[in-house]
Amino acid sequence: MKIGELARRTGLSASRIRFYEASGLIEARRLGNGYRDYPEDAVQRLEVITCGQQAGFSLEEMRALTLEPTGGANRHERLLASLKGKVVEIEAMQARLAQSRTHLLALIAGIEGKPVDISCEENAQRLLARLRENDEPHSQAT
């Protein structure tokens, strides 16, 4: 199938499809007139790549998952391990984001609740000192 048909069927732009081809994720054979001719399985491969990227997989990770020889228990196990690993990465990112959110909300509250008798600079120093205290390892307290 030509690139226009592949783009229509996958919802991807022709330039994105050419990018995936240049990256080695899909292949096309060249016709005598120079047009690209994509195999039927390119639709499914592109859908898998798009879905994987939306789930947070890099192109390199997608290459490892999609270019392996088909079939076999090893591929199944690698796919499961990759998916589980991505969940762990997402959970770690969520924890970092939650901590950042907590810090930002504390800063906002500290700025909004600035005592009237101190300057903005003194308040900033006070808030930063408070954040440093909260970030210190708790092992010193034992």
C-alpha cells in the first residue's frame, strides 16, 4: 500500500510514517517509480508503536519489542517485563510529582501567608529554610 493509504488507515501523517521508516521501525519496498510500498502488517506495527509511545515507551524500547522475531515464550516474557517495568517507572514519576506538588503548595501557602512584619526576601529565606528542614534525611532524628 502507498503511504497515503497507510496514513489514512493509521491516522498518522506521512512525515511521521517516513520518520518511523528512517528509524528502522517499519520497512517499505521501493517501486520502480520511487513510491514506497508498505506491507499490510505495517498498519498493525504502526498501531503498536503509537500505543507504546502513548504508554511512555521510547522509540528504542519499541524497536526492541517490535523487531524481535515473532513468537516464543521469550518474547512473551520480555514484553511482560517491559510493561511491568514501565508501570514501576510511572509510579516513581507519580511519587516525584506528588512530592513536587506538596512543595509547591507549601510555597504558595507560605507566600500567601507572609507575616506583615517581614519583607518578601526574608519570607523567601524563611520558606526555603523550612523546605530544607523537611528534605533532610530523617536518619538524623534517631
